[in-house]
Amino acid sequence: MNKKFLSAILFGALMVTSTGTFVSCKDYDDDIDRIDKELKSQIAALQTTVDNGDYVTGVAKTADGKGITFTFSKGSPVTVTLDVKDGEPGKDAQKITFDKDGQMLIDNEPTGIYPTKDAEKAPVKIEGGFWYTLNDKGEYENSNIPVSGLAVAGSEADGWTLTVIDANGNKQEVKVPTAASLMSEFEIVGLLGDDNKISSDVVVLNYSANKVIAKWEGPKGTIAKDDYIVATAKDQKTLLVRMAPSSVDFTGQSFILVNSKENSQDWLALNSAVAYNKVLARAAQKAGLYTFSLAPTVVKKADYKADAWKVDGSDINTQKLALQNEAGTFTSQFGIEVTHDGTKMDDATVKLNGSAVLGTESTPVEIDLNVDNKITFDAANAVYDAYIEYSNDDDVLFAIDHDNAAMTFKATQMPDSDTKAVFKVVVRYLNVNGNVVSKDIYVKVTKSLVDGVVYERTHKIVADATKNFFSIDLKSMTDKMSAENLAVFNRNALVNNTTFTVKDAKGDVVAELNGAKAAILVAKGITPSFLDKDGKAVTDKIAAATTVKFAIDNEKAASNFKVNTPYTIEVVYAGADAKLADATIKLTLTLPALKDMFVHQDGIWVNDIASAYMDEAANEGGSTAANKAAIYTIKNAFKNLATTVGTSTFDANLDNATKIVGDYTSYGLAELSNVTSTSAKVTDITTWTIRLKDDLNTDGTKDLNDNGTQKGYKQNLTIVISNVNYLGYWSYGDETYSFTLKVMSPILEGKVYAVGNEVVIPSASLDGYTINDNHIKAHTYNTEVVYSIFSDTDNGTWKRKEIKAVTFKSGNEELFTVPVNGTEYKAATGTPGKDDYVAAKNGSLTITKVSGTSIDTEVKTNIKVTVTDAWGYDLDQEVPVKITVKKD
């Protein structure tokens, strides 16, 4: 049958029906694995969520009383269904009742058990899957009768345990952790100032105690005149605490201050934990930082005169206190002091919808019909209690709704056309200095001709000012208007009366743009313009426009807005004296991907690694020239790097985390030029280079490979780009980009080879045989780039300027020898076309047969060729040579 389940225990308390019946539920199966499929899947979902590392932030019965909902910090809530109908146990619930003699009955069947009656203790309870009954000693005994059902027990401090028990007492448990139960580390970092600097030497919380000047009656209750409000003193720094694990969000967790006996005083209260996500002026220990501040509390006049400031008989000002979580499972070091300070807090500024403009009777603040308006204070710690009030007459006219807990109000109806749509809201609050303050807010209720249109725009910032804009079409709004309302709009809506309000994700006004005219928005970096169908500017009636274009001035906008941050621009279209329509633009500004700034040059990159051949480092000095430094100009690896970077700025650093060769990192193997010594900021893209290091030893001597190359030669060297400011204005924040290149010589990565695979020399011609380009050639890393190893230009040098020198050696000096350097290039002489003209002749290699040798059979040997390049690297190759003998 399809079984149903009822929570026998919810939050550790036994559920009792209106008739005094204790309930669990029946389970007619013999095994827990045969539980109702729906419930089983719900429990599995709960277990999976926990196994994935999530934790519970709340446990509550569902509104209909038919389930338990577990709310998680990351995933979706999981609800487990119970056997409850209209708040009563279902028909399959296991029922515990008592007869007239006090005997316990299960489903009306006698058990022979007579629990003791007690005014405070329940006669039965569930423990370990069994019913326990109260005996005459006031103790619970196991009845050995198994409970059938579903139970939830635990607390926010310890976590929750969901238990499913079958008719045989078998149980399945799912342990559901909470943020408090997962806490593993807890320590005080210090006091945090407005400059984001930490002072950790002495942690002192200064408080002030101020008399309430007049009786107060507010949402937090009545406070008598001359009672005291205890609050944080003016300019008090915030307490910074680290909690672990950092994967758990401890925001909203409650903590108290305790002395060494773990006692506290009610008036010394703390606000709940607030996550700290800003960048500190100096590094803190680890992630998982939270702030705490003293919460304002009330001390009765009589208590204040007696021992309000004493804990365990001594003045709290003389004690060292610790921070302790609500569950009492974690206590910090005892290093916190509290001291009375008479310095009062500055009074708070009242804000309406994020703005300090509260209006006057003649110039009220416009609000929309049926939209909540939020009242806030710029310094929440400066206010103890507050509420909203307005006149009965205004309530009748505007049907005002308000919520003192949320400090919101809204008008839900418009008055008749003869009534001016303006009313006053009074904000009354008790500040922590004990003063009762009233602030008047004047608002004008407006009703749009059409429901607000919402546009969603994500705009990628670009350098080209002609393309750096986004637009909205007016047709999306006007199409929703009735014919009558459209006529009103077209007749009255004026371009110059359009206003703009910009808010951040919290709803706070940005850059003072609250109901601002276009000129103010322009000054903040966004220029709105109304355009007709031909793209021409409209400056009078909006009816002639089809589009509103918003152009971005990068220099100005970057000072007022952030990228990758959601904003809303509330656009109000108005006539001469009234709002007519409105629209909301959900705007996010983004930047080009960093990789778009570093576009790979064609033919350079293999598997995202640039082959950085040093072709440009030419040797003009021949064999006597000093070796060139192993340098590569980085722009050569990218397309139009100077153009794509433009005026953007960035830091460049060689990676110093990943070891490449032994203990050497990229940073240890090479260095970058054209960066400042203090910030690693690249100063000139066109001459930005990477150089392989020679002197790697601590004493400054060279540490090279066996073939004479640097340790960083042909290694994957990674450059990290950070602190990027697009166009010099827009910050990429912590985002980084990296690329990898291998610095190599085009000569060393090439080859010297014999034309036809070997040099064939008849033995009869060996002595004086000349070898030239027809016999031996060479190519770079690119086999199509062939060059002469023999001198082919003036002064014994080569057309390929990467060549410094070429030397030769016989592979069998007992048979023949060769000159080490060969012959030099001979320039043309005489006049072309004349008898005296002698054409230019490349260098060559002349073989000398060793005297007294005779060759009777074919000989295979080689000529050893060494090509030394401009960087001092030697390409050593053995070119095959075959000396032939011809016989009849």
C-alpha cells in the first residue's frame, strides 16, 4: 500500500494532537528499502545535497503543515512530505492513546504499560527508534515497542538529523549540517579601520551610554525617559574575525562577548556576522573574513545606577573578553577589552530610495503607484528604533500600505482628479544618543500611461567612440499604450523633461544620479540622445523619436561605474508638469576578453605555445662579433599588438610558481624588458622583449646546458598579464591572462645536409676537389628556408645575418683534410659585359688528399660542419661523404 509519514518529532519536540494523542506513523513493509517511492526519492535528494557539500540555513514545517522544508545555502530547498491532513495526523498514523486507567494503547490495542503522570514531562517519548515511557521515578524506560515513522531532531548549532524508522525499529538517518555545526576554526584578526588597515595589538571596543530624553514607543517596545541606550562610540573600528572553512558562509551567525567564566551581560550585544569582501591594506591570514560591531541595547535607569557594567561582580571594563558563537562550541582568545567612551555618534541621514533628497511640499519627490519605497539610514548603527506614520486623511486618499520592520511604504490608489497627488510621510526614530528625531518626506504619486517597460542591455566597452553606445527603442513602450494614452504621450512628452535615476544592485543611487536631467548624466559619462528613424537628433517632442541612444565616454564613465556590475537606469518621460511614462534599463557594462587584446599571429602558435624564433637579432660583425643576447620581441607573436592594446595598461610578470627545469621557474630562467622596476608595468609595446638569462648561479656565473644554450632555451616560458586597465580607464580587477612561448634560434633548430644525401667524390679527383653550394646546403627550422653555409657576401660573412661563423673538419684526416674556414666570398670585378669582367664567387671548401695514401675501394666518411649563430649556439652536423673508386 502507499504509506504516508508524519513527523513524530519536529525540532526535538513531540507532536501532540488536540485530543492528547501522540502520533507516529505505520509502516507495513518489512524493510526500509521498500519505503514509499516518493518519500524515498525525497530523502535521497536530501542526502545528495548534503554529500555535495551544501549545508542547511533553515528548517521549518511547510505552510500547509504537510512537510518539513530544509533550506540550503547553495542548492534548492528540499521538502520531505508528512502524513498530515488539515493539521491532523493521517489515517495511517500510528496512534498512542491512554485508557481511563492510564494504560498506553497503540492503535487502540492495550500494551500493559501504565506511564506515570507528570505535570511537566510527557508520558511517552521517542528515542533510538523505540517508545520510551515515564516511570514513577520520573525516568524514561524503553518499552521495546518500535516506532514507525519520520523524525527530525537537532538544532542550528548542532545540525539536524532526519530519521526514518520502520515497523521493526530499523532506521535510516540523514545528517544535515548547518553553518554553525560546520565551523572548524575561529580567531580574532584585529580592528579594521575605514582605510581597510588592521590594528591587532590591542582590541578595544568603545561604547557610549546615553539617556533617552523622552519616552519612546516604537516597534522594539516602550523605552522610558532617562533609560539608557548603550551603543558603539563614534569612530569605533570594526572587529574583524576569521572563520573557517571558507567554503561556508557564516553571514548572519550570532555571537556574544563572554568573560573567562563564559558569562556575559545582556546590554553588551553584537550585531550578527557580516562577510568582509574588500581588499585589505595588508594581507590577513586567510579567506573567510567577517566583521562585527556593537549592537545598540537598552539599559533600564534602575539597572544603570546599580551594576549594569558588572559581570561576575567586577567592572566589565577591567575584564578581558572573548567572542563566542551562539552554540558555545567556539570561543576566541581572551583579548577583547570594552571601555566606556562618552563620544556620541553622529546622527544618521534619512534616505528615500537611496537618496538623501526628501522633498518639500512645493517640490515633492515623485514615487510610483503600487511600488514600495524604502527608507534607510546612512549609518544603521546610529539608530535604535524607527517607524513610519502619516495622516488618516492621506491614508483614505492614497490607501497607504507600510511595513515598519522593512521601513517601506507605498500608495495603492490615486486620489480623484481634483486632489493634488502629494502627501507627507513622517519618519520618527530614536537614535543611539537618546534623541527622538522626526523627518518629513513629501512625495508625489505618479501613474504611468503604460506599465513600465524593461530593457536588458549588456554593453561591451570599445575604444571606438562611434561604436561605444547602446540603444533602446521607444516602440516597445508606445505599442503597449492605448490609442488615447499614446495621443497624450505624443502631445506632451518632452525630450528635455526626461530624467534618469541610476541604481546599483542594492537599490542605492549611483553617482548622485537621482531624477537627474540629461546634462548631469552626461557629466557622469553616459550621453543620452533621442534619434528619429534617420538617426537625426530630436530635441523637442519625444513623439518624433524612435530610439534613445546612450553613448559611453570611457574616461568619465569609468570614474562612476564598474564593469561586470548590474545597474538599473530608470528613465522617466515627462511633460511640462507630470510624469507620463517610465522604462527600466537593466544594464551591465563589460570589457573585451583579455585574449582579444592578445591575438595570436598566424603561423607562430602551436598548441597555444608561441615558437619565438629570434630571426630579428642579426649579426652584422662576422666571426669576431660578440654573441648577441638571447632576446625575442614579444609583439612579433601577436597581430597588431600595439593597436589592440592601444592606450590600455597592464603589468607583466614571468610566472614564478611552476617549476620548469629543476627548481627554475619562468621567472628564474628569463627576464622581461620595458617594465618599470616597481610595478612591472609595460612601458612600450613595440620594444617589449623577453631575454634568456645566462648567469643563473647565485655567484653570478653562468649555468648553461651541455650544448651551450641557456637553461631557458626552448622551454615553455609563461608570462602573466595582470592589473589591466582597458584604454587606461576600465579595470579588469583581479582577472589575469597568460601566454607561453619558447625562445629558439632559427639556425640551431635547422639542419646542414648533403645535396642528394651525400657528397660523392671520385678518388682520382680527391686532391683539390672543391665543395660548394652544389654539394652542401643548410636550412633553418623551416625546411623551405635554405641558405648557404659558404661565405656569400663581402668580408667573409653571410647573407643570413644570424650566421656568425662556419667551420669545417675532415671526418678522416688520415685520408684528407679541409681548411677550417673554407674560402671567402669573392666580389665581382671588372665591368659587366666587358672582357675584364669576373663574376662574383661564393666561398667554397677545397679538399687536400693526405700524401702517400691510396684508395683501392669505396670509402664512406664525413665532413663535420659547425654553424655558429649570432647568439653563440653551435649547430654541429656530420655531412656524409662517399669517395668512389672505378675499376674495370
